[in-house]
Amino acid sequence: MSISIRNVSKRFGAFTALNNVSLEVGSGSLLALLGPSGSGKTTLLRIIAGLEQADTGSIHVQDSDVSQLSAREREVGFVFQHYALFKHMSVFENVAFGMRVRHTPNDEVQTRVNELLHLVRLEGLGSRYPSELSGGQRQRVALARALAVKPRLLLLDEPFGALDAKVRQELRTWLRRLHEEMHVTTVFVTHDQEEAFEVADQVVVMRQGNIEQAGSPQDVFDHPATPFVMDFLGHVNVFHGRLEAGQMHLGGIAVEYPEYQQTESRDATAYVRPHEVELHRSPQGDTSLSVRVVHVNPAGPVIRVRLLSAAGAALNVDLSPGQYGELKVRPGEDLYATPKRVRVFLPDDYSI
């Protein structure tokens, strides 16, 4: 089932939660709504579900306008961040709840619930109560309950937000596998870019009630449309400089930028990701910035190095263990930093 969100706006008093938002969700896809708190992600999800009404605009599912239908009539499965399980009911009855409400025959309930408990890897736990489960198990029960009524759409609001890092990682992998088995059109909300990129087919970055960019995880990461997207998706180094005749002048160095060939000099901002900077013991032409090592954090699969330029600008660089072993970087050393990829934005947020 495809979803078409057309010119949707929503206000809460003086606060604009959504500002004329339009979005297409392909049938069978898994789409992540990604953004900081207050960006409108959950409001949009609730409007798709029928739990909130848009002030203007419409929601279409498979070309049918469902804007005036209730959540039940839309046949939506909704999973909340904090599970929302019935504490007095067993796991089995929690999963069966929606089917019981619909007066599904008991033998069909038994078959469907047992299938789902097997699917979410909770076989044998049907008689337990939510208080007897781990956080990850509770979230899987919540997901099984949402799937029990065979929804046309599956909507998840920060589904792993209340879990610790290890469990989150395990459930992300599990959710992706589950989606590949079931192919239910799914939209989930998250503020965690790693989560969105690992799980989703499509990522929609939101800010202040607007969509900043939508695309595949790789496209959004490699080709950010705005400075906000660039800055939100992981750590970045920011340089303010001058752009002219195919070069970006920043921090005492010049970086080739053929996308801008005008001779008119313009102020611009350059963004460089930490893993896109190389460190050397000798300068690499006029593209190398003289820096001093301030701190080295060698823990984990990425070695993070904090540097300071002669002009006082801070710079962060991520090294692989192999690069770190070769350079043997130590605090207090003088090195040369060479940006390998620079993304430039003009003050009006227009990427060039």
C-alpha cells in the first residue's frame, strides 16, 4: 500500500507543527522520518495513522483519500515508544487484543498469535506478563500486537527509544529482517541517524515542520541538500571562507571547487566530515592546513583526533586503526590536515 501525503499543515495554537508537507511513500517500502525534537515527525506519523487531524491537506492510501477515516478504518498498526502493553494481560492476550475486539473466531486467534510469537522470536512466552519480559521483548510484543490485525500500514514512533544501545542494535537488525519477510509499508520515527540509515529504504529529514530532504540513505548522506542536513547527519567540521573561480579559500588553504566558476567572490561555508580529512607529517601542496594535535581518543574501531590550527580553529579527524598505527599520532605534535571532500553552501542555504 502506497501513502501519499499532500500539502498537510498542522498547528497547535501559535506553534506550526507541519507546514504544507507533501511526501510519497512507496508500496512495501520502509521509510524513516528523521529529525530533532519538535521537527514534526511524530505529528506527521499520527496524522497518517488518523490519531490527529490535519488542519489542511489530505492523506491518500493506494489512491484513496482516507483523511476523514478513523485509525481503525485506515487499517493501521501503530507501535509506541513505551510499548503501551496491557499489564494485566499475558503476552498471548496482548497480541490477540485487536483480533478479540474484531470478534475474530478463537481458532483463528490461536493460529495467528502463535504464528506471530514465532515470527518475533517469542515462542513459549505467551503465558508471561509484560513485567516478566525485558525491554526488547516487550517491544517485540508490541510489534506483534500491531501486526496481528494484518494492517495495511505499519507505523512506529521511536520504537527503540526506551532501550539501551545493545538492545537497540539487535532490534534494528531484527526489524529489517522482519520487514523483508512481510513487506508491509512501514513508516517509523527516529532522531537517531544511524538507526534510520541502517533500517530504512528511504530517509526523510525534517526540521521545524518542513521536509529538508528525502532520498535513499546513501543519497542523503553523500549529497546533503542543506547545511542543516549536513550538520545533523553526524559530526562535521565547519569553515567560513570565500568562494571564487573554482576554489574555496578557507583557513589559509585553497580547495578546488569546480561547481562555482564565477569570478565574483562570495562568502560561503564549507563542511568537512571527520573521516574525509587526511593527516600527514609534511604539507601536501597548498591544500594542507598546519595543525597541532590536542587530544587523541584511541578507544573503539575509530580513532578520534582533535586538532587546533594556527588560527585557532578546531578540527576533528577520524582515523582507521591502520592509519593511526602508521602515523602514531600523539598530543602536542604538529601535523598537516588535508580535506579530501568539501561541501560548500552559500549563506542563502543554496547548495552549489
